[in-house]
Amino acid sequence: MVLALACIWTQSIGIVDISYNLVAINRYTSPSTCYLSWPLAIHCQTSSRRGFSCQEKNFTSFHSLTMHLASTLALLVPLSSAISLQAAAAEVAPQHILSNPSDTSTANYPFHIPSIHDSAILARRILSLTTTGTLSTIFPSSNDATTLENRPPHLGGIPIGLMDYIADCEPNTGNPTLLALSIATSFKNVAAGSNISLSLNWVPPTPPSSSPFLNGPAAQPRFSLLGYLEDIEPDVIGAVELATCFTKEHPDARAWLPGNRIHESRWTRLVVEEIYWVGGFGDRAYIGWIPRSVWANVTREEVEAVRLPGEKEVEKARRGWFW
């Protein structure tokens, strides 16, 4: 009981070094858990380099172990209070939610707002890593019988957003690739004359920060691509390359590739004409339009070099918890 209590308490105060070093007892244990078995325990002491260090220590009796844990907790109480105060002071609530401040040129402004070009690079990376998005179209004014749907009346002019598969199969252009099924509502609306847009948002693979302001969806980048659909008519080799690229991201899509027996389908691209970007909170991220020329001129090297929130944490974890 004492062991479990100490384990939970030391992790709850948010001292990262403790969580990582606890795993040293069992290297196959998740860093979010604690593994202790008597007579093994953790001996923690202050360290000038990292503030805290933990090592394995053997104890000959349960009494000596519990006494040691009690002294360790006494050391951690003031330390955890100091960390909590420091974290609270460091957290700055967003002052601008959906707009940028008028002046960020002052020397004491606390954040660096990325440029339009940098924001375009981030958006292109999201496109390269994201496999689904929301296609928004508008119902036609007339309920055409060719839709093969029992649509309610009076839908004309009402927008609808539906998830669809996408892939970045033309990375040199920034135009997303779609597999258009003629039976799908989004593509029927486009065939009836609707405009179309594609909305994407970044979901961090792991929390990028301990701050509640930086971990919520409102703090993450998202954007919308406005344009038009253009059919892709590849040759035999091009068709194989498209199918390979698309099914790498969507293996189940093999069932409805062009020429399948289930639904009529075709390759199409969303030709991007306008880009609206919300990089996060307006006091620390760019919010606004990205010119088409900037979007199209982002290079593959730039996309591969940048990292989105949470990516570095995943890469660090893949290299191992000990570095």
C-alpha cells in the first residue's frame, strides 16, 4: 500500500525525471506507470544538473523501506509546491483566440508568431500526414432524381460536411488526391454545381505540453482548402502509382478503386485556390489567408524538416526513454 501510494504521488506532481527513471527498474514498463517490488525501491536525491535523480536501492526490511519512502515524500512536498508555482507563473492564458494582435513588434512581446510562409509549411506537413478530412459542399436547389437518394425537401443551398479519404499523392503541387465515388453525396453535389472545400486539423500524437491551454483542440492548427475538383486521367503506370500511394494510406480503399464492381469511382484532385489557416491561438500563431503562390512553392524538404506539436515527443520516445 505504501509503495503504491508513493508511486502515484511522485508521478502526480509532474516531475518528468522521476517517471522516466522509475522505468529503469523494468525497461518494458510504460513511462506513465510505476513498477516497484520489495526489496527493490527507488532512492531519490537532488541533482544540480537535472534537479532530481533516482536509482535502484536494496532494502533488507520492509520497515527500512517504508521509513525511506517517508523521508523521500518529505523531500518531494516542498519540491512539488515549487514546481506547481513555477508552472502556474509560466502559463499564460491566450489573449487573442481567433485573431492576431495588432502589434507584436515590441521587444517584450512574449511569443513569436510564425510567418505566412512558415504557416504554409506547417499546413503542407499536416496535409502530408493526415489521411482524412471534411469535404464541405452545398445541396443543389432542385432535388434531382439522378441523386438516387430520398432527400428531404428544401435542402437547396444548405451546406453539408462529410468525412472523406485523402492522400498527398502529388506533393509537388499541394493538391490533395481523392478517390471520388459517384454515389457519394459530396461528389453528387459537386456534379450538380456546388463549390467544395476541404478542412483539415492536426491532432497531436501525444500531448505537446503540460499546459491545458496548449493541449486542447483550440490550440492546435487547422485550415481549409478552397478550390475545385479536377479529374485525373493517368496512363497505366500513373494509375498504378496513384493506387499504390492511396492504398498505402487507405488499404480498405482497394475495394473501390476505379474499375471495381461495387461503385463507380474515379481519381480526382482538389485544385487549391485559397487557403485559410488558423495556427492556434492568435497571440502566438498566425491566423489568416495564405496566398496560393506561397502554398504551391513550399518544397518537400521544408515539409520534412518541420515538426508539428507532439511530433518531437513521439520521436524522442522512439529513440528510447534513456538519453
